[in-house]
Amino acid sequence: MAAVTAITERLVALRARVTQSCLRAGRDPAGIRIVAVCKTHPPAAIRAAQAAGLTDFGENYVQEAMAKITQLPTGLRWHFIGALQANKTRAVAGHFDWVQTLASAQVAQRLSDQRPLHGGALQVCLQVQPVPAGTRGGVPAGQLQALAAQVAGLPRLKLRGLMFMPQAGLDEPGLRAEFRRVRGLFEALRAAGHDLDTLSMGMSDDLEMAIAEGSTMLRVGTALFGARPAAAPRARCSDDSGRGGSSDDPGP
């Protein structure tokens, strides 16, 4: 009960931030979806978040996510927000509702081929590479149109929009410029005929700027769950490296 109360209080505070940001930007708060980033948090924390009213949850690591998904009730929407290796696509295609980190035609084809018929189309976002790229993954801006066209032609995927994870350490003007750049790429894809409705950018520390620049989906961990518990060491070959993926805070 204490966990539900704590998360409920944080969610109220988070929604107040979203509402104030939308009012300043002349936007409707109902147009912002919150994805709770729950990597390293146990199933009990996710149940508490669900009890507080959240339904969208983001995971970075396939094996960790699978252990939780099998313990939790149906009716939740699962977003994969980590770096996706080709050898993990079957598990992701079979158990997630969204993939926000799509960055290659090969992975897109595998996800479409492996998506179960009973699951409906897998909702996907293309991850945009930051400038400069650094250690973050994603699709370079000049390749987005071609990849979007390929993904749009796959029968078991539904292209919804773009996801962006900026480089760490940007000052406010630099961060806003990057958000604005990605919004421009999003609008260019729409102008090219793609029916997009999702711009996933903004986390606990920068959601106000993201909303001001057009975000429709926030990926929030710390502002909901508090500091992440320490993760157990990972076997190097057992799961995704985490490099180039997205989380609420930098780091694995």
C-alpha cells in the first residue's frame, strides 16, 4: 500500500508538470502519453504503478522484461525501449506491443516476420540518431525517409512515429535545438505521406522542453519510481548491451 501511495503522489506531481507545460505551449494535456520506464524495478513496483492508473510500461532488456511480463496481468502495454539485437527479435515480437528503438531494415523485417498473427500489428517508432551521434544509436536523419518507406510496407508492423534520446550533458539551448530538429524530421515524414501520430521524446529531467517542442509521448522512470535499484551484473552475451537504447536516465 505504501508503494502505491508513493507512486500515486509522484504521478500526481508528474501530471501537474505535464499540464503546466502544455498550458505554456498551448497544448492539450490529454495528447501526452506517459510510458513508465521500469528497468531494474521489480514486478511489485509495476503493480503499484498500475494501481495508480498507469498502463504503459517501458523495458530496456529482453530477459529482464520477459521475467516480469510473465508475472504480471494482461491489459498492460509493453514498450521495448532498449537496443534491439537481431537474435532477440522473436521474443520482442511475441510479447511487446511497441518497439520504440527500430533502427534497421533487417530488424524491421524480422519483427514483421515473427509477429504472431493473433497479436495485431506491432507498433513501432524509428529511433533518431542524435547530433553528434556519440554512443547513442538510431537512424541518421538522411536515412529516415528510406527506412520509413521500408517499414511502412511490412504487413505486421505499424509505423507510428519517431523516438529520440539525446546525448547526455547538453545544455538547455542545445537540448531544445535537438528536440526541434527531431520535430522537423517528424513533420517531414508526415509531409511525405506517412500517417504518424507519435513523437516519443522527453524524460524526467527534460519533459518540459520536450513538450514545448512537440512531444506526444514521455518516457519517465525516476520521477515515478524514484532512484533505480542497483542492477545485478549482466553476462556479456546474455542480453542486450543497452548501448544506443533509451531509458529515463543515462546508463545501463
